[in-house]
Amino acid sequence: MTNPFPDVRGVGFAARASLADACRWIDGATAPLPAEPVPAADALGRVLAEAVTAPADRPTGPRAARDGLAVRAEETLGASAYNPIPLTPNSALPVSAGDSMPDGADAVLPVGSATLCGGIVEVVDPIAPGDGVERPGDRWRAGTTVIDAGRRLGAAELGLLAALGVTVVAAAARPRVRLLLAGGPRCGAESLGAPLAALAARDGGAVESLAGPLPADRDALAAAFEAPGADLIVCAGRTGVGVDDVAPLALANAGRLDLHGLALRPGESAGLGVVDGVPVILLPGEPLAALTVWDLLAGRALRRLAALPPASPYPTLRARTARKLVSDAGTAELYRVRLTGDGSVEPVASAAVPGLAAAVRSDGFVLIPAESEGYPPGAEVTVHLTGATLRPKWDGRG
Amino acid sequence: MTNPFPDVRGVGFAARASLADACRWIDGATAPLPAEPVPAADALGRVLAEAVTAPADRPTGPRAARDGLAVRAEETLGASAYNPIPLTPNSALPVSAGDSMPDGADAVLPVGSATLCGGIVEVVDPIAPGDGVERPGDRWRAGTTVIDAGRRLGAAELGLLAALGVTVVAAAARPRVRLLLAGGPRCGAESLGAPLAALAARDGGAVESLAGPLPADRDALAAAFEAPGADLIVCAGRTGVGVDDVAPLALANAGRLDLHGLALRPGESAGLGVVDGVPVILLPGEPLAALTVWDLLAGRALRRLAALPPASPYPTLRARTARKLVSDAGTAELYRVRLTGDGSVEPVASAAVPGLAAAVRSDGFVLIPAESEGYPPGAEVTVHLTGATLRPKWDGRG
């Protein structure tokens, strides 16, 4: 295969693709993986590929819908405070919500509608047949859909599966992610192992392998791209215009380099390509730029493969800028920002000066699109909360 | 110890505490656990109990801040397009961002400021000493705080710890949570094992043990409350007004039952108490009521012990009600709601008819405070997004 991109090392990027183009590339290169059977007990966080239907009517037989006394409704006809009707212990049995109904009983008197008087239960309110009773199939009928396809399984879903007696579900397969850290010990990528593994898990993937730091060797990197077994390959480092930046060349050698150089700050040296049908995302070696490109592109690819919503996984809020955010027209810029006391946001550092230290002092980020030259003070912007909602106060209050 | 509450079985609650009172009880009964050392590699999601400081200046020596050519700045004095200055290969060395600076070099010419002409590098722009170079301590000085106490460690924090060479951090201890499922196979609590374990992990806990379904036996339950080893005990089931509802009595026997009966729907049979200094939360056996009381009270207790923000862990949004939400004044009611196409919310089921099937068809919940009798159509409410932001489309688009 030939590389449509000239070698940018020592030369610089002649052109940069837009972030929107890169997202479109991701969307074209990825689709949800086929479904696989997963034990319900291990399915937390998985996405249902097929709807779960009720295997049987629930409840299977009549059961108490509340705590109270199971009675024959006809024996309570005419009861009132002026005409309490005594019931024998045999025909007024205490039940808890969920208990099977005793034989012959067809209603559950709520606590308070009967009084205990000398060992005899006295009913002061009549009750209609079926009152306080769940009938077979009231919750769901056999065959009806109880959890829709596409639902990510959380606590409530696991509980419902257990209640249904469903032990195996058809879930979207968990994409196998190969993580490669390129570059020697002096570049930033060597510190990215744990962060990228955490992000891969968050976005629904399973780490197939994590290798590095790898030497800046084109053939070795190409071989790492070509090895079978991954659904997505993410390689951090050696993507820029330095002499050792062999990752784009290795990708072009192993398969196709479709895009190299992004109009995005930080993250301009990102690259996108395909090897043997597997999407390969090249992240910059600078750690914050790498995490930025993960969130915007690599994570998007993974979330699409995992059948998760592809857009930003962070909650957002609208806030006003406390200070000006400047941006070059034609380049998308991502500012790490901090929420101030009055609910506005201020940049922690310029998009042009990335560094994890900025990220860990921030509450989230603001992405300024390429069309914009930035925002004046007081402008309303969307903040992606990367850490704020999880940020506790250590004083034990909140 | 004596039980300040009369036995409510077969009688019903004489009074119900407010949700606000229950939250105050939780806040009074819990505080962050002491710190413990945790390997940085295992610290994802943990909360820093002590700030992390830089163990040394970073960088330790001068290094390239960008890809380019490392030069002696003085040799570029007077360079311009009309006066290109040739440099020998020895005094213009290619470097990548992050490389240590070669001996003698004090600036990094960016790609584009030099041209290659017949094997000789020609400089067309002068550069100042230090330009394109990070000096020792530029990122941080030894001893300066790089991650604040109270920060929950995410991907960026793990990367920064790795870059700093920090291998152990002081993190808030992970609370040990004992989960007890009370009630025989016919009540709902037996399906709560996986859901409660998932919620315990989400809220920063480690499951100490998970036992059940346990028989409705007061003494056995009391013994399970009294066994040492847990920082928080959560018991689901057998809390209501039915004859088998022995959990509150067991708690009163083992320690103190401080509160039983909540003005909350679903969830009215919840209870709160203490055994040997360990908070014990009683959840209703009905599964959706149990998950509701987890989110509002048990999860709050756990998040406080874990030094996480105690309030609702879900992202929220403001939306308008598509239909009326009715609520009894004096009772807080929690409606499971679905987002409609036009951005408003409609109830999936009444708060009075709980059921996990409602939760799995919902996008979140709206909590109507006890002071309110509900909302008319079109009212603006806060929606806690329990599942919506994670809800994908299975058509592979989004």
C-alpha cells in the first residue's frame, strides 16, 4: 500500500483535517460488533443486543400485593365500624407483600382495616375480590418485552433479570482494544498505560493487550498493527513531525493511513487508518493531547463498536465564561476549565499548553469549534464535566 | 437496648420520618474513613486523602518542548530569508518533544524555521535562547502540590502519577459493605444481590459479604448485624408491617433502631440504626423501593464514608413535565420518568406502584419533595438521569 501523506517529519503538516471530518471517518469505520451470549451475573455495564422477554407469566400464581390479612372478600360484605364482622383465624391469614395467596383467599385487607379483638379479627371495611392481590401475569405476560434492545444493564436491570430467572442475555460484544505506547522513556506516552486502560474499560472495551514503551521502530510498530486479535488498535506517541515519529509511516506500511494531522489543539498530530479491516487510531504522545484525542475520537470509535452512545461520555452543563477564551479560526481548541464559585468557568491553561497537571486541576473542558475565534467574557458555553461531579470535599461535608 | 418504636407488624406506621430527617441522620452517623496507602496502579476511582506533591523538579533537566532542531541560539543571530545562516550537522540536531537537550544547545527551532539545502541546514529565522525548551522545574518544582486532596483519581490523574513516578498514594479507605438479603424466596429481596453489589461498587465501597436470602429469623438477623468486619451494613427485606417483617426488631435487639418508617414513596418501610458504631440501613424488600432507598440513603451513607460527594450520583437536567405528577403533601414521592422526543418528561409509572420494570423503561427519576402536592403539566423539574445518558441506540447510529 502507498501512503497518501508525505512524510511530515522535519517538514510539518501541509494540511489538517477538521475534527468533524475525523468524526465522520470514525463513524464510517465502525459499527456495533455482533452480539454474544453473556451470563446475566457478569452483564453489568453490557449493552443488550436483543430484547429480554419474560420467560413466563409473573407472578405465576396469585400473590399478596401488600402486607395485611388474606381473606375471602365475600365474608367482608356489609362490614363497617358499626357492624364489625368477625373472621375466624382460618379465614384471615396474615400475609406479607409477595406471599402466595392462601387457598380460598381472594383479597388482602390492608393493615388498619381490621382490628384484633380478643383473639378474633374484626373487619370494619368491606373489600372487593382481587383487592390487594396480584393476579398471574399482572407484572408481565410470558413473551412480552421487559428490557429493550440497546439498554445498558445497570443495577435495576440486573435485579429484573434475576427476578425473571433470566441467566443469559445477548449482549453487544465487548470490543478487544490493543493499546500500544510508542516512544522511548523520555516522551510522554510511557505514562499512558493505566489511563488508556481505564478509558478503554469506561467506553465498553476489554483490553486485548497493552504494550510499551515500544522503541521508535517502524517495522516493529507495523507488526504490532498487523497482529490479529483486536477490534480496535490505539497507538499513543511518535505521531508528530520529529525525526523519530514513525507511527504514521508504520500504519501506512501495515495498512492504510487515511488521515494525519488534525485542526485540533491539543491533538494536532493524531492519525486515523485501517489495518486488515481494524480501525487504528494514532494518539499524540503528549499525555493530555492523547487523552483529548481519546475522548473525541478513539473513545468514539470504541463506543460505537460497543453499541454505546458515541458522543462525549461526560455530563454537561451550560455556564458562562469568566474570562475570554481565544481560539484560532480554522482550529478546534479544547480548553480545560474550572468552575468558579459563582457558577462560571475559567480556563486552567491554554489549549496550546497541554499538560496533565492542567487536567487534574480542572472540572471539565470547553470545546471551541473550528468556526469560532473564541468567546468573550460572559458567553454561555457547554462544559463537559470530566471530573467535577465526582469531585468531593475532603472535609466530610457536602 | 430497648426499641423506641412499637412493633408495627399488623398495625402500621403511626408516624413517618421525613426524607430530610433521614438524610440528617445519615450525615450525623457517617464521616470519611481514615486514609490508607494504595498502589497508584490500583487507585482508579479512589479518593485522595492527602495531596500528591512532586517528588522532584520536572523536567529534571532541559528538554525539547517541541519537535524541531536543537541549536545554539547565538548562531542564529541575524538570520532571515535574505540572509540564511548555515549550520553544521553537529550544531543543529533533530529532536522530538520531550527529548533531553543535546549538550550546548539552548533552543529548539520549530519545523519550518530552517530549510535543508544540499545537506546543510539553513536557518531563516533567529531564535532566542530558551525558546522551545522546557527548563528544569518548568512543569513543577519538587514539593509543589500537583493533585489536591479530595480529588477522585481518573485517567488523567493516573497518568500524572505515572509521569511523576509516584507509586503509592494515601487514599480514603474503601468502606466494607455487608449486604444482607432478608426474606424467603417469595419476597423480592432475593433478586437484589447483583444490583446492590453493583451500587456498592459504584458508590466507592467494597462488598465485605453478601448473604441471603436469609430466613425471617430475628435472632439470626441480629447476629448478622452484630458480626464484626463491616463499615456499613445494608439489609434488604422484612422491613414492613407484615408478620414476617423482623428486620427492624432484629436491629433494635442488636443495637439501636433510630428511625423506622419514612414519608417516602416508594420506600416507606426503610429503617436506620446503629450496631456497635456501624450504621445499618434497612431497605424495603420490594426491589425498586430498595434501589430508591439505596440511592437516597444507603448510597449517601456509603459515599460519605468513601469521601465521595454524598448527593445523588446521577447527572441531572431540567425538563418540563408532559403530564401532571401528583404527590401526597407530607410524603416525598419519586417518579420514574421517560424523556419524550420534545425534551419533556412523562412518568413511566406512579410512585405508588413500584417495580423494576418501570425503572428499566425509564431514563431517570423526579423526586417530588414532601412540601409539594406535585406538578402541573409544563412545570420545570430536575431529572436525575439514572440511565438516559448511557442509553444507546442499537441501530449503530447516534
